[in-house]
Amino acid sequence: MTTTTPPRHRNAGARARAWLAAVALACTFAATPLAAQTIGNGTLLVAAPALSDVNFAHAVVLVLQHDDNGTVGVVLNRPTSLVPATVFPELAEGIGSYDGHLFRGGPIAPTRLVYLVRGLAAATVNGPEVLDKVFLSVDDSSLPDMVRLADGTDELRLYAGHAAWVPGQLQAEVNAGGWQVLPATAELVFDDDPGSLWQKLEGRGSDGNNVVASLGVGDFRQLVAGSSRDPRSDR
């Protein structure tokens, strides 16, 4: 005689299996300190070695804004040999004596400049304070005053383009082990050797340990392959 499990018992078993799966997933991420992995304005995203996206491989990103609308950041460690006045001739007069080169700030809106400012030049900025004494500006008209008051690249840097994630996307990438989340400092943002910033920070958590989540490389690549970077990227 065939024994049939009552539907009520089958449902209870399914719920139990789902609960156990959720506990297992939570345990997978338990090795990652939650405080170290909290995304917020003024935090740094340090790409995990497994991150192969050409835009973000070995990238260090400063989070400029993180809220319910998504996340906006700028890549700090992509210096170029390009002279800003050559790439943006319409701003040549305002750039004046500035002797710094352009940074590639990200794949979105590469024809728009993002400025990070500190020191006396910050007094001319109407934008937000991203972290202690480091301000954001997207106002080209303020460029002459920023250049005049800034102590060169130690207090003013120009980024062409930015990075952006839709709501929930970045947190999913962090949870999958794609990024370490570290606190930013003005000294790191204006590091005198930005090209080596990833090598300095990779694997370094707030407590000196590697804080990358423990999912495998294949899991992370599958997640990235199935997600869109940002539908606004064609702007």
C-alpha cells in the first residue's frame, strides 16, 4: 500500500528546508564583519581580485552618495596622462595653471567632470562634504576659484565620469565578495601615488583582516554576469 504524505506535513517540511537554507546562507556571510561591510557616503570600495569587469578590476571607488535611489561613486586610482585642458578645451581658461592630469572616474558620463576638493578651495564649493573636509563639486563655473585656491593635486582632482549602481545592486555585489568596504580618509582620497592605491588596500579590513565575503569566485562571477551595471550608463 502506498503511503501519501499529507499536504500539511509536506508544507512544513518545505518551510523547514527553506529555513535551513537561509541559516546556511547567513553563516556563509558570518565571517565578514558587518560593520566593515556597511556601505555609506564616504566609504571606499576596494575591488576583490576576482572582479574582472574591465571598468572595475583592481579599482578603488569612493562612494559619493548611497541611498534608496542607488549608489554613485568615483574611481580614485585610474590616473591618466591626459591634460584636462586638452580633453575639455572649453574649460581651458578656467583650468589655468592647474598642472594635474585627468582621472578616469568611471564608465558613466565620461564627458562630465567630477571634482574632489579640500583645503581653502573647498570654500568655493556648493556641493556636499563627502567625508571629513573632502567636498564634491560638479560645478564647472567654480573651477577657476578652485584652481586658484587649491594646492595643486594635493587639494583638487578632476575625474572624467563616475560609477553608479541601481538600488540593491552594490550591496549584492558586496555580499557576493566582489568588494571590500573600508572607511575613507582624506589622505587616501588624495594619495600621492593613486595608481598603487589598490595594492595598498586590497585585503585590508577595518581590523587589518581581509573582509571579503566568503562566496566562491564562480558565485560572484555568476551574480555579476546576471546584473546590469546601470541602465543610465548610456547618458
